[in-house]
Amino acid sequence: MSGPRLDAPFGRLIDRSCPTQFEFEGQVIQGFEGDTVASALLAADHWLISRSFKYHRPRGPLSLAGHDANTLIQTPEAPNRLAEELAAGNHPRLRAQNYLGSLASDRYALLDRLGRFLPVGFYYRAFFKPRGIWQFWERFIRAAAGLGVANLEVQPRYTDKQYLFCDVAVIGAGPAGLNAALTAAQGGADVLLIDEHPYLGGALTYHRFDVEGTQSQDMLNTLCDAVTQHKGIRILSRATCNAWFSDHYLPVFQGDRLFKVRAKQCVLASGSSEQPVVFRNNDLPGIVLCSALDRMLCHYGVTSRAPVVVLAGNDSAYLTAVNALEAGLTVAAVVDLRSGPGDTDLVTVLANANIPLYTNATVYEAKTDSSGVRLGKVHVHTCAADGSVGALQAVIPCGILAMSAGFMPAYQLACHGGAQLEYHDDRSAFALTRLPEGMLLAGSVNSIHELAAVCVDGRNAARRALRALSLTTDEDETRHCPQTVNHPWPIFKHPRGREFVDFDEDLQIKDIINSARLGYRDIQLVKRYSTVGMGPSQGRHSALTTARLIAKATGRTVSETGVTTARPPVKPESLGVLAGRRFHPIRTTPLHDRHRALGAHMIPAGSWRRPAYYGDPKDRAGCIEAEAQAVRTGVGIIDVSTLGGIELRGAHAAEFLNRMYTYGFLKQPVGKTRYAVLTNEQGVVIDDGVAARFAETHFYVSATTTGVDRVYRDMQRWNAQWRLDVDIANVTAAFSAVNVAGPLCRDVLLAAGCDLDLSPEGFPYLACQEGRLAGIPARLMRVGFVGELGFEIHVPSLMAAALWDRLMSAGEGFGIRPFGVETQRLLRLEKGHIIVGQDTDGMSHPGEVGLDWAVSHRKPFFVGQRSVKILAAQPRCRQLVGFALSPAAPMPKEGHLVLRGRDIAGHVTSCEYSPTLGQIIGLAYVHPDDSGPGSTITVRTDRDVCVAANVVALPFYDPDNLRQGL
Amino acid sequence: MPLGLLKYGRGDKYPYEQHADLPGPTQLRDHYDVVIIGGGGHGVATAYYLAKYHGITNVAVLEKAYLGGGNTARNTAVIRSNYLTPEGVRFYSASVKLYENLSNEFDFNIMYSQRGQLTLAHTDATVRAFRQRAEVNKHFRGRTELIDRQAIAELVPCLNLDPAELPVLAGLWHRDGATARHDAVAWGYARGATQRGVELHQLTEVTGIEQSQGRVTGVVTNRGRVNCGCVVQAVAGHSALLADKAGFALPLVAYPLQAMVTLPVKPFLNPLVSSSALHCYVQQTSRGEIVIGGGSDPYPLYQSRASLPLKESLIASAVDLFPFLSEMRLLRQWAGITDMTTDYSPIMGLSPLENYYLDAGWGTWGFKATPICGQTMAQLVASGGQVPDLIAPFALERFDRFQQVNEMGATAASH
């Protein structure tokens, strides 16, 4: 389907030589390159595009600028796309949304007839008796609401983001914005001009600013040429500046790209939203804003055989009538809410064209044609300035009604910056005040509508920006005062209702008033109770009317009533574009490929990936058992590169450590390591590690894999206060490390070649030394986390792979076996070592978890000391203990509760079957009275099976610490 | 269609004024037995229970802006009781019980919808923590269980089980999890309270607290001063600022918390889904909008303006969880100010002033506690300062006594 188009200069956006087509509701629609889906549908005389949210009323375009919800349609991929913005032809198959049956005859439209029983907020009044019945009703209400259907199969497209910087961002490329951009650029500023449409010029491209229609055309050509040729202006078209964030941080959406713009000054030339007249059935397809008719003609060359009626609340609507006339449309009448136009020439123009003019009159009711879904005629009544309606003057058949009750500044971006809207009774209009610093208004958003004044206003805004940037000292030009474009009361209540204030939410005059009658008097409460302004157009066309209605209903002024503020975004924005590429960095150690080659099962550890064990996950227990066996009887090797590493260097390094950690470090000998526990100011254990002293002024401290970033940050924060002479460097990634453990580990190291004396005397337990291992410069520490003779070897990360390879080949004859982090968890559990974060929680203090010994009581201060002391003096509420169970018992899991009678005494934090010990062992928080070895605790396992476990002394394995000291 | 709606067929002739939910504005009186500062859910709930169950009706609720306009209006309406500590579980479970009957108690539909809440675990540490929460909940007869990937896939088929390099390992399925129309909760309480004689004064800001010998004697407002028998403060994000006016400090830090909502689509998601590792939760309202929220902003601030970086990261996580959301449209984002305690539990009960009662520290978890807060605070006020057992663990002194109620793990990003 297609229809004839107007000749140029009408249809400036379409390329008549490039036809396109698409399917809408199964019907093939022809259009041209440059058409939107909506314009092509209108050209095919297809005005019914959607069904409304609540009553499922037929709807067609209102603004044709993408500013309302009436043309939301469904693509195969996405719900809720605006037909006014979708390029015709890009989406071959489109459907309307929110109907049952067909778009033309929606079975849900029954709701429109039931509407009288569905007062505002009806869902608060029913559907809840008897108790619980809401969940039954909710299903139907949810199904009826909700607009489009999400396609659950689609995958995110690739989208990208880009930063841009500029001196002056000009938002809106209408006459004000073009003038502002040009003046700012001529003044030497780097200008970014942003406009949501595919063309420059804004209203100059469709609106007639004078009867002859020459003024805007000339200006458009001159300004566009100058702006596009100026090197200081970058232009972003089809780009929506969708929010204003602090310090002029502007997200600009252009297709699939999000530009994040940081501007020094921000000229807001975003224009204004034309306002509808509120009368019965003002939502029928065919009833549009004057600017929409202008766009239809000038942008798309879409014509109509049906007569047009213009409903004017200002002079500018007359110019739409002139435009329509020139386009060859039949203008059946102009109906003026006022006593006549301010410019009396307009009367003459209409008279010359034999167009009836009704003054002090309004359309009181619109009626459908025979289709039942499209405007067919309007009833014109006399009216007064207060909205009271008199006698019927005429019934005028028409297919299009173009209306303008005035304009509302496009206030959204200013409101994001905290600006307020203030009502001016003399002009019956809201204006913006209290703008954020560096935001300047220009043009109709600044309530200036007369073209020459708009241009001056644009230039003046640019000058103010230039002055703020110290690029000019030029003063402002003088400009005319704002003219009145708003009718004070374009609201005509009808006894039978259906005068829509909010098209998105299907709210009529009575709904707004009844909200106030119910006590929801504050505009915010009106919004929340009635949902006015909560739909896709976010109050663009409803806020002004709502403020007026509520002011009248509550006996306040419109200024006192106000409007609800606008929140970002300005227009609904794509989640996919906001999400962008969704970069998920993971960290791998230099040995990652080695682990993979050895068949490691990798698991996340913070942002790292670590081997859990090596082998088939189906035989997890077997793998772990074999690895543990190797460590206990031979030798194992584990990659511990993910452990945090922090270098502390400086005269006060020991003093710094002494203040950060609970133990004493001042007297720690060079060449020795010490266990280091970190508490926070609440006395809670938050991290642990080993501090190795390599020189008087040099410590190398480890931290947990997931905790090191916080530890490093805390260290810097504290030293910002303490001002100690110490350099703190996070060298986690610079160093990589392995732990070689097991009775044969010394042999492996010797086989690999080491220039240090590794004998028990030369390198005793807890010693640390720097030397060369297998030719690689290394830091060696004797540690005992897994409870065997063990060396932790730290080398520069570049050499880690070489170290691994040499140790593996040196260890081949000794049966060296890599082991993973889950095996390590078992081994350390056997040894009774806790893991901070697993065996501790957000309340664990050192005493509770058996770390009293690691807290120095002789030093004056450490972070958390006061709290630790207070906690230590209090009666303990729980204690972490070891427990053991026979291997036949139901296996407790980590997180299972320890019960004491009917009360929760604690929970299991670690639990494994120990093949070495042949029993189930674990750690659990228990009541202090049950914490002595020999006590029995009750653990509730899966399916509520309670098992009695014996509390045993730690460690489970090698209680005399003979093995790690070998 | 329910028959209850037939009476509205009279159209404009229906006497809405006679059935108004809220009375019009009135003058402030000289004296009230109880002044409640803060006309959010907690404030009006306290007034409601005072009036209905304790016969105390000489009560003024003073609200600096409008009814339920702070965090009551801004929260994302998550109701749940799957906390970690016995104290927390007992308290929030009592709240859920009250919620279940609230529409009928009010004769006003708050649209309480028990859809269940699913929290995803992506690390074995979280699986352990979830098992503990499930066990604690079960102990107090809550309906919470740890479920595996397959059960998750059956529950929410459209969920991506391998998001963001963080495969889902298990889920905490909380059948009692629910949502409700948040505004309606405040309105229902305000309606019930004002019908019983409580005065709700909107646009009435408290600027000073008058006291003598450790007792509050009156409050100064922008509309004049009033004498009072006692004061309840229930001002959420501004708790520390108001306490400062009363002359004492609260251990609170205010952080902005943001949330956002998409254009409505037809229903596809029933439970509330949140991810512990991605700091993101997603739910679908009965209007069809998708509500997306996450953790608090990373820096303290008394400001409720939304920000771009948080929106980007939060939406990225939501798209990771539900890839098809990428084709949906974001309609609105907003922020509230949350008053965070170090242990993620509230501060309720007595204050350093004898007749000044605290309902503060509600951080990101205040909405779900509204009914039980109202009930317990009313008991506290009516008894002249006898702290109900249910809220005794949340006393302000716990921070001095080192007896915190740590709900950190059960709160982050799930609210």
C-alpha cells in the first residue's frame, strides 16, 4: 500500500527515487528512503498504529517527533520501538502491540466500555478479598498491561562507547542551537552540536514562521551552510542527548553508539513540546499536534484527502493551516479557543481562502468515522477562557485535526541538573529557573518563540558561554520579550469523559481531579496515585494540564502546584547500548596454560582463575585424594601467584606493619617471616598473610587473593594519616609464586639447583631468603600452610613459567604432582589452619577463631586494637573449633547449622573427608560451653538429619608440628 | 470483574471526598502526645498501630515534603525474610506475616504478590553462605532453600546461567519473597491512621528539637513549634542529620542508592532475581516494567541525583543475566539516600534522650520492615519505653557493646 506524495519542497526528508517497503500487521507498506515507519503508514492512510495501555483504545501518531507513546510498535527483535523513529525498510516485519485478536478489533477494547467501573487507581479498591486473591487477579491485569512482547531469544548486538570532549555542547540544532553553535565557534570555542533528528534546522525544517513561508527557508539554508562549513563545529545528528549529569557529563545516543561527552559549557536549545487540547476523544487517530501535521507535510510529503480542522490556542496554529492549504489539503475550518489571532492578517488569509474561522470556540468532542477507529468529525462549541463550554456551533467532518494549546519547554535536561519549573500566570506558561552553573538556555526552551528573538537568544547563550570560557567580553544583544503562545485553559471537560490528559496511561480529566478528591493533593501524590506522567513520554504532554487541573481542584496556584521533576533519561534508551561491550576481565597467572595442559579444573577466585584440582570433575574426590596423598608422602606443587604481594620499603616499614597488623613486627629479625593478621576498627579479622623481612627497611607481605586490593587501599588510607616513611607497592602481578610442599620438596629444589643452603639448619622453618633457584632470582620462604615441609618460591612473573618447568622436570624423579586450591583447602584443614573469609565472617574477632596468639598485647596500637581488647574482655558468644566424625556419618556441609537444644549455636565453616586421617573433619562455630575437646555438638545436615560430632583439639594432623619443621 | 467496582459506575457523582484516603491540610495544634518525624512508610505505620492498637490518637506525623515521598517512594519494593542472623530472620519474618494480610487489614489493595525471590551464587563462598541462610530460615519456618542450576533453569528459563565469566553455581530460593505497591503501603497506613484521628502534616519540616533535662519538650517546624509528649524519628536517609539536631550522633553513613525501570512489556518474569556477584537485581512489576537495581554508590553523599557510571555497570550486569534485555528501553532512573550501619541492621529503640525514640539505620532494607517497624515502634511508644524483644537486638548501644547483628552478607544488592 502506498499513497501519492506532495512535490518538493514538501517531503524534504524523503528520497522519491529510492522506494522501500516493509510489512506492518501482515500488510505490505510502500515508502521511500527517508521515511519513518510512521510516515510511510500515514502515506498509506494507515492511521491506526497502536492500542493504548489501559483501555486499549485505537491510537495513531500525536507528535510525529518520537515524543509520545502512541506509535510504539513491535519489531521481531524488540518491543516498544517508536514507529516515528524507525527507518522504513530497515525492519521487514513489524507488528502493533498490546491487543488481543487484531489491531483493528482488539478484544481487550471491552475495557474501554467497562472504563466507568475502572476509576483512577481502581486496582487499589478491589481484587484483594479474600486474602491472597490478588495473585489470581494479578495475572489478568499483568497480561492486559505491558505493551510489547520481549523476544527472549535475542542476543546483545555489538555496541560501542566513545568519549568526546568539547568547550561548548549545544543541544538542539534548531534556529537557537544553530545560532549558538555558530557564535560559539566563531568566538574560538570547540563546539559539539547535538540533535536527535537526521537533519539540521529543527523547526525551520517544518514550521512556518510567517504567512509567506520564506523566512524560515532562507534562514535554514544560510545557517546550515555556515554551521556545516565551520571547522570548529562537530555535528552529531540522529543523536539524542539523553541526560545531564554533574559537571556537564552528557550521554549522547547515536544509533548503536553511546558518546560520553564532557563539556565545559552546555547550551540547551532543546526546544519545546507542543501541547494538546484536552477534549472528549482527543486521542482518536487523526488528531495530531500542529507540528505533527507540519512534519507530515514538510518532512515526508504525506498528504491526505480527508479535510483538516485546525484547533488553535495560539497564532502559530494558523500557520499550520496555511501550510496545509499550500500543500493542497482541504482545510475545513480553523477553530480558535481565543477571540481571534493576535496577528489580524491571519484572519484575512483565512477569509481569502474561504476557510471558516470559529473564534471563542473549541472542539468539544471528536467522533470516529465508519471504521470506528479513525477521526470522522468534530463537534465545535462556543467556549470561554475558563474552559466552560456553550452551544454547539458546527459539526465538521474531517480526517485530521491539528491542535496547539501552547508549548512546554523541553525541560528534562535542565531538571536533571536541578532546575525548577516556575509558572508565569501572565503567559500561562512554565519557565525554567535555577539552572546549574554553565547551563544556558536558548530559544523556545527559554520560552522565546518569535524567530528573530530565538536567533538572538541563541547567540546570547553562546556569548555567555564564551565569557565563562574567557574567550570573549562581548555583551548580549537585546532581544524582544517573549510572546504569549499558551492558552490559559485548553481543557474542556465533557459529561461523558474520555478527555485524555495523559495518552500513555489513559488518564482523563476526572482521573486527575478524583485523585485530588481522594486526598492525593500533592502533585507527586497525584502522579503516584494516578500514574500520570509515568508512561513512556514521561509527562511531556500531560504535566502542564495536570498542574492546572490540580491547582484548580485544590485551590492553589499552578506555581504552588508545580510539576514533578524529570529524571533521566530524556527518551527511553537502549539497554544494549548502555551496557556496551560488557567487558569482563579475568586474571590468569603466568602458569595458566601449564595448568590447562595438565587438565586442571579451573574455578574463579575473585577475578582470578585457579586450578581447583587436576583431572576429571567427575572424579573430583579421587583427584583431590591423589593430590593430597602426593603432598603428604612425596611432593606437590601449587601455583599461589594469585596471593597478594605488597612491598613495604622505608625507614618506617616495620613501624607501619606494627600499626597495621595485630602481631609485633618491630623486632622481627631479617630473614624471618611472621604470620600477619589484619583486623578492622571493629576488631573483626579481615585478612591474613605472611610478612617476610628481607632487610631492616624492607618487608614483603602477602595478602589473600580476594583481599589484597582492599588491604593495599587500607594501607594507603592509613598512611595518609600516619605519614610514615614507607613506600607501599602492590606487586601482586609483578611476582608469581609456587608452593612446593611435601617431605621430598627439599630434594626437588636441590635437584633444580639452588645457591642457598636449604638444610634444616641453613634454612629453618619460617626463614626467608633471596637467592637463585634453577638459575632464577627468587625469594624463598619456609611456610607450613599445608602442614608439610614446604618452600614458597616467589619469582618475577616473567620467569614463573621457566621456574615451573624446571621444578616439574627436577621433580619428575620424585613423583612431583601439581595440586589445586581445593586440595590445599583439605590439607590446611587437616592442619587446622583457618581461611579468612571462609572460616571467619563479618563478626569474627581473633579470640573466636583461635588467633589470640597472633595478637600482640605489648604494643601501643594496631588498627582495631581497642575493639579487640573490649571483645576479648567480654564473655564469648561462640568459638571456632575442630570437629571429627566417623566416615560413615552423614557428611555435614559448609553452612549447616550447629544446634544446641532448639537454638542455633553456630554453623559449619569447613568440612571435608580426610583420606589421610580416615574421618570427616571440619571447623564449626559452637557455643563456648561446647568448645572443649571431648564435647559433643549436634550438626543438622541435609534432610534435617542431625549428627553428633566430637570436638577435637586442633590440628587434626601432626599435632606436634614435626613435619613442617623437617 | 469484582463487584466492589460497580459503585464507581456513578462516575463523577460518586462521593470521592467522603471516601477520601487522606484528609486535607489542617492547622498544627499546640500539643501532641506523640510527634512522629517523617511521613514515610515507617512513620505512618507507627502512627497507625498507635491509633489502632493502643488507642493513642493525639499523634502528629510531620513530613517535610509529601507522604511517602522519600525512600518509600524510591525503593524497589522487595519483601523478604531470608536473612542470616536469627535476630534478623525473626524480625523480618514477622514483617512478612503482617504484609500478607495488609490489604485486608487496610481494605486497600497494596498488591502484595508473593512471587518468590531467587538469589544467585557464583562462587563456592557464596554457596556456603547461602546454605547457612537457607538453614537459618528453615529453622524459623521460613520457606528458603538452596537449589541447583537445573532447578534455577526451570524456575527462570530465560535466565543466562553463565553470565559475565561467572557461572551460576546455585541459588537461594526464597518462596516467601514478595513485592507490593510501595506507595500503597504508605497510603494504606496513612489512611488508617488519619481515619482514627492521627494528623498528617505534609510540607512541615522539623528544624529543631527542644529539650530540657534529657527530655524532649517540643519540636520547632517551619510552621511553628509544637509541644509533645514524645518523639519518634523515622526519617531514613536523613536520620543522622535529624539526630544531630537532637544533639546526639548516630553511627550512620549516607550513600546514594540508584534504581531504574524500563518501558513495560508483557509478563515474562515472575520471581525477583538477584545476583550476589554481579550486584544486580531484576524484577518485573505488575505494570510490566522491568525494575533494575543494585548496590549503593561507592561513596558517601547526601544527594539523590542519578549517575551515568552506575547506570552503565548495572545495566551491563542486567544484560549479562538476561541477554534479551538489550533490546529493551530504559525509561527512568532515580536515586534515594540510604543510611547505612556497619552491620547492615537497623537502629531501633531508645536514644540518649529519654522520650525520643529511634527508627533509623534502614539503609537499603527499610521497605520490607515497614509493618513490623510500625508495630514495634508503637509498642515502644505506648509502653513508655519498654523495648519489645523483637527489636532489642537493634538497640543503638549495640555499637558500644560490640554486639552487632551482622547482615552484611544477606543484604548486599538484594535489599
